[in-house]
Amino acid sequence: MVNAPKTEVHIIERYRTAGLLPHVQQTFSPYAERFLALVQIQKLYVYGETTPQIREVLDGFGAIYLTRFAGFSR
């Protein structure tokens, strides 16, 4: 998703826990330097459960972790 002046982009990706690390380490890794030269990551939100290995990798991008909580139901 991109704003009207095309100065801000939100990239939304979904992975099962087991698929995230292969994506980052194998698919993204060869292009990481070029990608990061073009963009400035301002926020990285991670929704759902993670593993210590995932957090070790995503912490380098300043990840903000959000999980579900119980409450407020009718």
C-alpha cells in the first residue's frame, strides 16, 4: 500500500512461523543490501507468536512484537 505522493509504503506479508526465517535468510538476504539502500524502515510490526530465533533476526530491524490477548468480549 502506498500513499498519494508515493513517499510512504506499507508492506504487509504473512508467514507461518516455520516459513518466516527461510524467507528472511534465503529469499530476502540476497537483495537486502539493495533494498535497504532504497528505503528506510521506520517500523516493523510482528503479529502473533514468535520464536527466539525469529526475534534474534527481526530485532535487528527494530521489530515491535504484538500478540493476542483475552478480554472485551460480548
